[in-house]
Amino acid sequence: MNQENFIALLAKKLNGSITEAESAALEAAMNSQPEWARQAEILSKYWQTPLKTEVPEAAWLAHAALLGQQPVLRPAWKRRLPAIAACAAALLGGVLLLQHFRATRPAEITSVRETGPQARLRIVLPDSSLVMLNANSTLQFDSLAFVKGDRSVSISGGGYFDVHHDPRHPFIVHLPSGTIRVLGTAFNINDYNHSPEADISLLRGKITFTPKQATKTYTLLPGDKIVIRQGQQESVANAPVAAIAIKKTDTVAIAGKPYVADTAWMQDMLVLRNNQLKDLVPMLENRYGVKIIIQDEEVGAYSYSGEIGNNTLPQLLLALSSIHPFSYEEKGGNIILKKL
Amino acid sequence: MLTDLEIIKEQIGDGDLKAYEILFKQLYLPLVRFSQSLVHEKIIAEEIAADVLMSVWTNRQRISAVENLRTYLFIAVKNNSLKHLARTRRFVSLEDCNPVAQFQNPEGQLLSGELYRQIQDAIQQLPPRCKMCFQLVKEEGLSYKEAAAVLDISVKTVDAQIVIALKKLAERLDSLRR
């Protein structure tokens, strides 16, 4: 056993997670190395020396005297403690360590949020902008820079942004296929690395988009959707240039309520009333971050009524196929639906 | 040792002031210490810790929604300490960061004064993240999982940092012997 292993075992012993076999190994190591035994004894004793936690009675009485009083002249942030703790906990999380490492390891400043195949994540950025991160997506930002007013994030995958209005500090989103500049708006992004097509839909406000390797900047107004298709043309320098098209966002009527198809993935609960499966596909693709291919028209015409809650994709497919039978399989990241 | 915070949480939810007193007496100083290692001002740290604890009492009807009360309090103290720093534009720098050692008030001595001082000094030399993990786990008795949640890092990282800390301490003990 080397010293590294010995220390690792000692750490386990101190935090109480040591197994019997490991304990025996630790004993044996200490018997063979008297110096280790000495160190283990001192460190164990040190570990067991607690810091004082006893609060003087006077401090408690002073505190208790203030209980039940409405705080006077307390800044708003103090009155919203529970909300702050709940919302910001995860998000400001990195800041502390990030600040520490700023001087030595700039690479560690970035906060990274990632979602798995069936997860969505609600993220409040330090400037109180909201991001709903879709499945299979990654969001990166520098918490410290945010606090200082440099609002810039990188995203790969899908996300809905509701950006806090702050004209003095532009909000910049870096995508695999370009860069978005905003002031205060709400918009939706679909830009997965594995997909050749990306799109951005604007719900309100105004944003500009500059595609990668392009000098032209596109301005989007509410209801606009920009679609970027990679590698459609060859430029002079032989680098693939994206084909850009500006369209209108699609709305789907689900149970008589209009939803913007591009953002319906965010709804926790969708009520279906005689909706055909093929009409639901774009929403489901967004919601679960997959591509869905319906091979038989008949399957696409199946109509459903009911509720889609927070189900995983396999749960949902199982439920849908038990109402109207169809088979489904995954092939290269695509879900293929076939007639039975 | 902490008595069962789960029970205390339920009792506070029922409006039991005695339970809140136990919570306050157990966690006030650890929270002050934690805040102080970030804001470096005892008075501010005391205010932040007291405010966070008081919010537990003020919002006791909703306290049952909190999963781990201790982690919740440490995270709230961290966030408010960082907010304070952001407002005063005083950021934690490597030189400033001084967790653990300004609190040399152990309860009862198992080690000789000199040995204890040497270990404290070695802790001072630890990198900040390592020191912060050590403070939460050893000094304030948080589990690895709780410390990981408070610092927003993985349990694995906490584990690794504690091992690094112990290694540095063992090295110090080694050098003392020579």
C-alpha cells in the first residue's frame, strides 16, 4: 500500500464509510508503518476535536426578541430569503468556488448545466433571466461575469430564453451555428450538434442573429422563426455555408388552445382532444429532444384525447401504442413508428 | 452532535418555538463561521446567519417543503453572503479567503496546543476549495453529500478534496518529525 491509499482509507474511516475489509487493510498498513499509525492517531484526534457550537444564551434571547416582528427597513433581498434560496441555490452555486479559482485557473470559471435524454431543467441566471433547458442540451455561462454585467451564455441543444430587460448589458447567446444578441425578449432555440438544422423562434421583443462564418446579421421580430441548414452551399473558401430562411412560427391548436409548436415542449401538462399523432410530432420532438419518424400514414392519423404529463418518452410511447396499436423502435437517435 | 433535524423541522412547522431555539443554538455559529469565511466581516456574517435562521421561523408554515434543512440553511447563507459581496463589489480573492482558522476555539483539547496549532497552520496552506470542503465536513460536521450540495460540486470532488487535505496534514506531521 502506498501513502496515497493509506490516506484514502483513513479518510473513509474518519467519515465513517469504511468497510470491514478496508478497515483490516488500514490496520495492516498501520502495523507495518509505525509513522502512519502515528499520523492516523493524531489526525483522528484532530478530526474528533469539534469547534464550539454552543451559542451564548444572551445571543439567543436577543434573536428571539426580534422574532415575529416585521422587519423594518430591511432590504428587499432579505425579505425574499426563501425564494432566493430556492431559486438561486443551484445557480449561484458555482460562483463561490469560481471566484476562488479565478486567479489561478480561469478555465474553471464556467458553470455548466447539462440535461439528459428525458430531462428538462429550469435555470435562473444570475441576472434573473430564465432559461428552460430542453433534453440532451448543455448551457454554459460565467457566473462571475454575469454578476459584473457581462451577460453571455453558450448553448448546445434546445432552450427557451426569457431574458431580463437590461439595455445597458446586451445578452449574448453563442450557438453552434451562430450568435444571438438580445436586449429583453423571449425566444426558443433548437440547435443540437447532431442535427444539420437549427432554428430560433422569437416570441416577443427583438433579437439579431449572426450565423457562423457570415458577416450578415438577421433581425427577428415577434412570430419570426429563422431556420439554419448547415452545409447547403459551398463558399469560395470551400467552407460549408449555412442556408438561412426566415419563416413564421407554427402554432398548433391542442384542445382548442393555440400553442406555439416550438415552445409547447415546455408545458408540463398538455391536454389533447382529438389530436392526430402526426400533428403532435414537432411538439414531441422538441419536448424529448429526439427525431420521430412515422413510417405509415395510418399511424400518423391515429387521434388521441387525454393528457400528456411529465412522462418519459418510453412511458408515453407505451401509453400511445396501447390506445392505438403501433410498434416503435429507436434507430440512430430516431424513433421510428410503424404499423403493427 | 446534531439531534435529528427532521424532527426539529416538523416541530418548527407546528410553531414550536423551543424547537426553533434548538435549531438556532445548533447552527448559528456554524453558519456565522461559514458566512465569515466568505464575507470576512464578523458583524455581516452574524447578520446574514441570523436573517437566514429567522426566515425559517417566519416561513415555518412552508418549512416542511425543505428537504434537508441543514443544507438549505448553508446554501441560503452562501447565497446571501455572495449577494453581499456582489453588492459591495468585494469579491472573494485567494488572498482574502480564510476559512476555518480564524475560529481557533476548539471545545476541549485532545491534542497538545502546539500540535493543534501546527495542524491549523497546515490547513491555512490548503487551496481554497480544499479548505472550504474541509471546513464544512470536519469543522461543521456536514456529510459529503451535504457539503457537495452546499458548494455545488460533486460528492466525488468533496471526497477527493478531503483526501488532499488529509495528505497535506500528514505531510506536515512528517516534516515536524524530521
